[in-house]
Amino acid sequence: MRAVVDTNVLVSAAITPAGVTAQVIARGIDGYYELVVSPHLLAELEGVLRRPKIQRLITPDQADQFLLDVRAGSDLVDDPPDIPAVTRDPDDDYLIALARLAHVDYLISGDLDLHDEEQQDPPVITPRDFLTQLDNA
């Protein structure tokens, strides 16, 4: 099983290491599924983890270690060359284009706009529902 994980889920995992989102990321890093990332997604994650608001929640060393773990435990694919507008948010368009390019089974996100999209290819799933899928696989 392959999945792209939205930055919001990755950040949540970094700041809440005992939460559901952290379990999703840990399972990817541990090889229970292929966690798919791209240079753009990693750069976005790093940028968010460097924000002062986030750095009040985790130390720079914790952020660095999280980034290293994600990079080491992921399948790095190229950024999509074309990003068609399919949602209200260009950031969401990027995730969908990446997920399609990487031929993943799921896009894991807590973004309600993505969940509201009628044409979900690949399916958009919450972190909790993805854990259930892993447990049932």
C-alpha cells in the first residue's frame, strides 16, 4: 500500500508523538506501507516546522530528527510537472497531482476541503481511517 500524507498530518505527528497521526507516520517509516514524499512536500514540511509557532511546541532538534526520519523512511518521488486546478486551494491541487503521479492508494489528510471533493482519485482518507485500513490489510 502506498500513500501521500498531507503536510498537516506530518506536522501533527511531529508535535504530538503519541497521537494517531504519529502512528500513521511511524508505520510508514517502519515499512507497513510506503510513505511517499517529494522535494516540494519535504520543503513545505521543513518550512512549517521552522515557524516560531511550531517551535514553541517542539525543539529544533526534535524537528530535525523528525525530518530525518521522514526522509529516511519514505519513497522520494519527483514533484509533479503539471498541477491542474481541481480544488479551491492550489496547495490541495499539488497534493492530488503528487498522489496521482506516484500512483498511491490513498491521500491521507485532515483537510476538510479535500474530503469534500467529489472526484477523489486517489481516495482521501483521515489518519484514523487509514490506520483502520492498515490494521485490516
